[in-house]
Amino acid sequence: MTTNVIKIERVSPRGGIAEEPVWSAKGYCLGDPKFGAEKHHAKNSVFVKTLDEAAELISKGFSLRMVGKGQRASLVSPKGLRVVRA
């Protein structure tokens, strides 16, 4: 039985400030690992509408754009993320 993803969090948030996935009109933003050092470029972004879809891509090596209050968004690798399920 698969459970729903209720949140994705950064394992070690910068400055101890909680971070959450960036949401835009296109959805959650992820970086495709096939682009290597250029996965952070906007042209290489992949967008999904749900946390479940984001978690699936993270399990395949995609990085997730995260942001905390007063911080600039950054792309976080899968090993720096924790997926929390219901």
C-alpha cells in the first residue's frame, strides 16, 4: 500500500531555518540529473503538480528547489531531502 506524501523537508536546513519546496504557477521545481552541473538552469527544470510526483522523481535522482523564510531558493540533492508520508 502506497501512502501519500505529506511533506518533503531538507535534512539539514541552512541556518536552522525550516525550508519547504518552492511552489510556482507551474508547480514544484526539480532539477533533472541528466544535465549534471547545469541541472539548476531554468531551461533544464522539470515541474510537477503534487508532492507525490516530486517524491517519485527524487527517488530517481532529481533535485528539488527549496526555500526558507528570508532565504534564496536553492536546489537540494536527493541525499539532502527527507520524504514524509502519511
